[in-house]
Amino acid sequence: MVWRTDKSLVWIGSSREDLHQFPAEARRKAGFELRALQRGDEPMDSKPMPIVGPGTYELRLQTDNAYRVFYIAKFQEAIYVLHAFQKKTQKTTKHDITLGQQRYEEARRSHRSQQPKAKNPSPSR
């Protein structure tokens, strides 16, 4: 049996607090889906959101209302949770997309800071 380490969750901005504001059923579904992502499994309902940033996806959570969670799972060290919100219209609002884009840039900076620094090779003589 091959053991693999679960990816950690990195919450960007207020995404964790925003998700905690979801009703219990939506929080439960989000937790189940995020846990699946941590294990390397595919979520039940997600779609790419390239407008937010390359490699960004949207978890689609349906209860009595629609809830969404933007995330990035392409980095080896972690799942970056960018934004959690209730979707009130058919089209994702410009505000939610812009906020997701800003947090995508923050996640990229965080990811880069986690990478080992490249050593400069010494000049050959």
C-alpha cells in the first residue's frame, strides 16, 4: 500500500471566515469536497475558472441556495482556498471574480515563498 500525504489547506484573505458564514448544510458539503481535494480525489461538482487565474476551479455547492468556493489545487504543497460566497445570480458577479483574481495573486506569492531558493552556480574558471 502506498501512503500519500494529504495536502494542507491555505486560506487566503477572509475565505475561511466567509465559508464559516455558510449555513450548516453548505459548510458540510464544502468540507466534504475540500477533504476530497486534500486526498487528491476529484470533487463531485466543480468547474474551471480560468478568468480568476490559471488552474483555478470553482466548487459548486447546492443547498436551498447556491454557494461557491474558488480554489487552486495545482501546487504540490497545498490547496489554496481563494474565496467563498453565496451565488445569487446566474452569472458570477464582477466583484467575486475580481476578489478571486486578487487572492489568486496572493496565493501565487505565497506559493513562490514556499519554494526552495535556487542556488547560483559558482562561475567556472
